[in-house]
Amino acid sequence: TMKDAIHRGLEAEGVLPGPLNLRRKASTYYIRATGYKQSLQSRGLVFSYALAVSEENASGGKIVTAPTCGSCGVMPAVLYHLQKSRDFSDMRILRALATAGLFASISGAEVGCQGEVGVACAMASAAANQLFGGSPAQIEYAAEMGLEHHLGMTCDPVCGLVQIPCIERNAYAAARALDANLYSAFTDGMHRVSFDKVVQVMKQTGHDLPSLYKETSEGGLAKDYKQM
């Protein structure tokens, strides 16, 4: 289903449903990425895959809630890119999915976007690190970084649509997941703050956030652009 969402999203063009008149970008990013040298091409392709799935979600297409609909582009982008570029088998990808599932946690309704895109980044970071043979400590460290550096991120979709800023956040988080994997791979996995501690902090941070920053479309970007 994740692969199908990527394929459909890369082929689709036009404008997403809703009053924002937001144009689909996945196909353009994919085409442009193929024209760059390998290092930039790799990042551009990851962007295009994340955009493809997120745009499918925004237009009512079939996606996987991993961990949520609003963050559904991160995991497929990272895993699809690694499978295509490194020729990982389906079995290894499934193991990576199982590893990612260990790091799924709280929804955006409870804690804001840190619990959606932040958690998706943690899951993808862990999955990537596991694919490259990381130790349990390195995998946990990658996941911890993926979530820690999204702490405090609010949920403030413009016009209540999962489009702005949600779609771009998926693309950025996919790239950050690959960075977290690489950063952790350079270490022995030892670090001060555990993933469990970051989850506790995310929960407390979400509790402290006013409700208008948790899926209500009344604060932040949603407030500033309410009349679009």
C-alpha cells in the first residue's frame, strides 16, 4: 500500500482538493531530482516520495497510517528510497517496519505535530538504522534524535486541511530521519537522553500546549492564514 501510494502520487498532477488551490509537487520534484548529481539526487528523490504519499492523503487516496494520516509520507519515503537505492529485500524492509513499530507512540490530537511527524521521523530513523546493521543502542539513539528534534512542534493546519504545513513537514522529516540514522551510525550508541525519556517529555509538552495548537486550526499558521 505504501509503494502504491508513492506510485500514484508521482503520476498525479494538478491541484489538491480544498480552498487552498495547492498544486501537487511530487512529480515535479521527482523529475528535477533525476537531473542532479547523485548526492543531491538522493535527497530530491526522498522529498518526491514523501510528497507523493502526503499528497495522496490530502486528496483522499489510500495510504498507511504510520503512525498517522498527517505523517504518512515519512516512513514510505525512507523505506522505498533505501530499497530502491540499496536493493534491500522485501523481508529486510518488513523487519525494518517491525523495528519502526516499536517506536510508535502518541497521536497529534494529544500532543500536536510532534506526535505525528516527530514520531514518524523517529520510526523511520530506527528503521533505517536497523537496515544498515545498527546495534540496538544505535537504533534507539537514531529514534531518540528523530523525536527529540521535533519536540514542541504544533499542529496548525491552514484551513483545517492536511496540506500546509503538513506536506512539507513530511518531506523534511524523511530527510532528517536519514540524517539521524547517519549521525547515530558514527557513534557507539551511547547517549544521555533515552527515547523513553523523550516520549515522556513529548507527552508533558503536549499537555502544556494550548488546545488551539492541537488539530483545532485556530492557532499558529492556521490563525494567520485563516482567510486564504
